[in-house]
Amino acid sequence: MPLLLVAVALSGAACSSESDTKVLDPDRSAQEDGPRPTAPGAGGPATSAGGGNPALSGSVDVAELVRRLDALQAETDLCTLLTGQALSNVTGADINLSSLLSDPSGFTQLFGALQRTYAHLVDIAPPELDPPLTVLQGLWGSLAVVDPRSAEAESVVSRAVASPEVQGANDAVASWITTNCSAD
């Protein structure tokens, strides 16, 4: 299911990426022994977010990504949403993953938008899709509280996505798509 895969790719890339750092006080640090004090880079135009890594320094920040995901709620064709046809402005975007990492609320916002997208899917889906879509909606709600900078973030996301309940829900939705959505 493309919508799930897009979200997993975004979360996995953000969890496994390293944030750039900047020296807080270069003059003081140069005169002292030991490691220099550092902090995550701001990711703004004056810094080289992600150390020049294009996957981290794209032009679409988390706020724009959330806006694009929220815009999917205007789409009422379930097949268009589930097959990924409606996601072209999300999947084809030059996403700035550093905006997710540099702002702790970025991940929360992204997963909140995914949860709202799944709530919309539940609203427009036939009754047989309510249970699997509700499971997938709950997945994004539960992951919204994961800090992507934590050491265990990647394993928490991986375990949640690989759970039998989530895999079963994903398989049920994929089966429904195969049966009900014509390939264009």
C-alpha cells in the first residue's frame, strides 16, 4: 500500500539519519581541552543542513509536507488515495528530512497528519475496510510520540510497522485494492 510505504520510508530515513552539528562557542572551545560543545544545526538557509546531503536538505519542510498530506482529505476516491495516485505531490517532493530531525515537533506533526489521513480513509471506506484502516490509523498515532533523535527510535518504528496486527491490516488493504481498484 503506497500510503503506508511512503510514511515508513519517511520515518525510516529520518530515524536513521544523523543531524548536523554546529559549534556553540568556537572561540572558547578552541582554548580548552576536550570535546567542543555542539548542538543540532538549525537547518535554515544559513546552515548546511544534513552536511549537504540532498535527502536531508530538500526544499519541502515538515510544515509543507503536513499541508500536502492534509490536502489529501479533499480526495474522496478511495482507490485514488490507496493506490498512491493522489500522493504524487508527496512522493515526488524534495523533502527536507532535517526539518523533522531539528524540530522535535516535526515528527509529531508528520505522524499526526498521517493519522488524520487514515481517519479520512476510514470515513470514506466501505465497512469491510474499517478494521484494517483503523489499525493503520492507530499506528501513526502511536508513533507520533516517538522522538526520532532517540537511540531506539528506528527499532521502535520498525517493530511497530512489522507487528502482525499492522502487517495483517496492510495485507487486507492491499487485497481490497487488488480486488476493487482497476490498474490504470
